Amino acid sequence: MNHRMIRYIIGSLIQMEAALFLLPAFTALIYGEVTCIAAFLGSALFCVAGGHILKGKKPEDVTIFSSEGYVSVAICWIMLSICGAMPLYFSGYFPNPVDALFEIVSGFTTTGATILNDVEILPRSVLMWRSFSHWVGGMGVLVFMLALLPLSGGSSMYLMRAESPGPSVGKLVPKVRSTAKILYVIYFVMTVLELILLVLAGCPLFDSINLSFATAGTGGFGVLNSSAGDYNAAIQIILTVFMILFGVNFNVYFLVYSRNIRDAFRCEEARIYMGVIGASILLISVNTFSMFQGIGETLRHVAFQVASIITTTGFSTVDFELWPEFSRTILVVLMFVGACAGSTGGGIKVSRIAIMAKTIVKELSVMKHPRNVRKTWFEGKPVEHEVLRSINVFLIAYLGIFILSTLIISLDNFDGVTNFTAVASTINNIGPGLSRVGPTQNFSIYSNLSKLVLTFDMLAGRLEIFPMLIMCTAGFRGKRWS
């Protein structure tokens, strides 16, 4: 294992994070938040120094393979989170370091779960850092770094595969570095477009920036205690549309960019994704119609909440904890379905669900007609056995982590709905759950142990389980770094 190159990648990422601190530091300067200026700039200096020590001299062999890719991604996200929590802790608003770590991991993993009872008391710079962490983590911090840090051979591809969501990741163009640049250009343009539309709809500039960051990363940190409930209908509609758009596989946007419109509309996963959203909105609207004033208000709130949950964004305009059991059950199902592979959303992913459903149909057909030879097809291509195997292993690991996490946090003695949806919302990177972690509640009720477990779940969910598990294997821990 190329340990020197792993250290070089981690050091480079930490130094890059120092540059990210400049945005909240500048915000603190504008609003005269002296303590926060010191917190962010001090953290930035620490990251520059620490990154320099880790990097050392650039290794002669910069090639990495699959195992190094997974380990690098896992450690990078952990170090990114620890360094990102420092300004929150030193600002004085998160006196418990576990709370600071939970909050920033929730930001970088685009979960949006919080331990705060009142977000409006936070300084503007801290609010900006929380939302900006969504935007940074949404597309992937290493994807961004790949656009800047050239690696040899297939090294970049191993990092991208380890960090990008979905059962398989490919190149949009022959060079991975060019792919990373294209992804971030599309990401940036969509974010700016949403920002402009929000301002035109009457949203304050500061709120528009934060909402755009959070929506683009499909996070859920807002600047108001009501999340998105106090904004006007036009703002809520814009947020709904962009939450759905950021939940689409970015390959679709690349096809549109390449003027392959016909191929973009043929994307099977995107069609299923839109179908699930449409069906969920219809069913919940019928079930909750009596709770709102007219069909327009019903559709607006229901569409917003469906989009927020399936894309794992986590915003809310109403307290859906008060909705009928049928509607709440649909939302819980959407938590697990998640958005498309290759998007900024979390969850199991629509592509995995679709492939599993098709595999079940195929197996039933084989049982009825044993001599028939059938393949599972998706996106117009046969699904390789390697993909099916990886999906099965993913689901087994996912279920194992889910059960173990639920057992551990149950030591805090909260009700089953609270614990189940707390794990579901963190491992699927959603934010709010039900009962005592519902849209009007938070995660401060849990002990430090439970918060650390849920923090691990957020990282495991964002990184698709395997990088965190590989990092924790005895084989890796038993090797000496040199």
C-alpha cells in the first residue's frame, strides 16, 4: 500500500480546507464577528501547517490502486470533519467537541441533522460555514481536489469511485481530471442559477446564498428555526424544483451539455426517479388534502416535502410529524429509496432499487422456466454479475450497520420510532426523522456515544459504506505506515 501517497493526498486536502475557511472568515469580517474571525483564521493556519507536515516531499510513486483509494477517501473525510469542527468549537457556540463534530459531519455529508435548539442565535459566519459545508461535500471534496491535483494512470479514477455515490462510476470524458472539472462547472452553474432565482423571488441575499449551498448539496441546514416554512410560496417552489434537479444523475446534465438530448431523456433511472416523486405527491396529497387550504397549497407543501425527503435534503415547510400515518410511512420509504446515483443525494439510490426489483422479476421467471436464460437489463445494457454482487454486499453491510447502530443508540432509552428514524435519517443523509428527532426537533437528546455512532453512520452513508469498512479492517490497521 502506498502510504506516502495517502499521506500526501490527506495533507493536500487539509490545506485545501484552509482555503475554504476564507469564505466564513470573510463573512465574519463583514458582520464584525471578531471571535469568529479568530476561530476561522486560526483553524486555517492549523490546517496549512498540519497539511504541510503530512505532505512532506511529494512521493516519487504517485500511483494508487483500489485499496488506497478507499482508505484515502475515508481518512480524508474524517480529517476534513475534525478540522472543520475546530472553528465551530472555538467560536464558543459548540462547547462540546462531540457536538461540533456531529454538526460539521452533518454538513459535509449533506445530512442536515443538528444538535441545535435555536439556529438563529448563531453568528452569520457560522451559519455560512454550515451551509457551505453542504456545497463542498455535495459533489465530493476529492472530486474537487482531482480537478486541481493531477495523479498518474488510473489513480484518480479509484478516488472518484470511492467517493461518488451509486453502484458504478464511469468517466464522462477520457480524462478523470476533465470529468471532475465538468461536474463542478455544472454544479456551480446550477447553484448560481438557483441563487439568482431566489433573490428575484424576494429572498434576502444572505438567506439565498445559504439556501443555494444547502439545496445544491441536498443538505438541509437553514438560517431560520422554521427551516423553509417562513419563506413565501415562490421561494418554496424554487427550492422544490432545484431539490429535484440536484437529485438527478449529473450524467444527464452532461448529455444535455453535449447536446445529446434524446439520450438524456432515455435515462431509465431519471424516469423512475420522477415517477416515484409523482406517485408519492399524488398519494400524500389525497391523504392530507383536508389539512391544507385548497389544492394549490396542498400540492406545494406535499411536493416540497417529497422532494426534500427523496433527495435527502431535509428542508421542511410544515411539521410532517402531524400528517396521517399513511403519508408518514411513504416519507420513511422515500428515506431509503433516496436520489439517483451520481447526484448529490443520499439513500440507497434509485438505480440499486430498480436493479434489485428487476433481479427479483428475473429470478421468479427462472423459477417458472428453468431452461430460460435471462439477463437483468438497466439503462439499455445488461447488468454485469460484478454489479449485482456489489449491490448485494452493499445491502448486507448497510443492514448490518443499521441494526448495530439502532441497538447501540437504544441504550439511551428513547422510543423505537425515534431510534429507527434517527439511524435512517443519518445513514441515508436526510436530516429530520420522526417522533423526538422530527422536523421541529433535533439530535441534542442523544448521549455522546450515540452521537458518535450517528456521526459514523453519516460518513458511512455518504461514502457508500465500503470506504469506512475497509479503513476499519484489521488487515489495514495491522500494517505499519512507512
